[in-house]
Amino acid sequence: MIFYSLADVAGTKQSDYEIAPVTDAAKLKSELERVLSESVAVEKTRLVSLSGQTRVHLDAVKGLVSFLELEVVLRDGQSPAEGHAIARDLMQRSGIQEADLIAAAYADMLMKRAVGASDTSGPPATRSSTPSTAGHSTENPR
């Protein structure tokens, strides 16, 4: 199970995550459903490629458009600022503009769409993130 904490702002951003191994996924799902209400389910297919120390994710999110996410994995001793610079450089070389970036999480976009408050037409979006080995990342959505 992965917990992700990410600010809802456009541009490169740092996020924190924690990974907890799960030995019985069905039991965990059942228990979580008992104590928490589900507001939205995000169904996606993700293709992952590498460019240097950057994970390039292509996400097809059911009910939305496709998204490109850049996740720069920080090496020991690298600062978040260095991760941001790597993400910005890859964005520039790929033709991704700051104006292409989005702030909202997939779940938030799905909830807005469900109530008719969001237009999901248009070109694919881009998310870019920069996590370190300690579980910090910088996200850049397009």
C-alpha cells in the first residue's frame, strides 16, 4: 500500500510517500471499506519507461484523458532543487510548457467530472514528479 501526500498546485512540486508491504490485499481492502467511505475509484493503466534517473509514466485514466508524469528519483545526497531542475530540463526538451501543467489529482478531477464541474476534453495532460529514496517527490502535471 502506498500513501501519497502531494500539494494541489501547478508546477513541479515535492511530494512525500510511504510504502507499506501488504500480505493480504483482499483482507486489507475489506477492513478499509468497513472504516472508510470510498469517494471515488481511480482506474488507470500505467506504462513506465526510464530516462536517466527519471521515471516516465504514461497513465490512461478511465473517465479522463491520458497523462504524462515525470518522476525524478533523487539519488543519495541530491536536493529536491536538483530534482526540480532535472524535471524542468526534461520538460523543456520534451516541449512541455509550465502552462500545460495541472494541479489536481486524478481522484479530484473524476469527482469534479461526476458533478459536471470540469471539462476533460483537450490534449493529454502531464504530471511530473521527483521522489527521493526517502520518499519525497516533485510532481509536474500537464
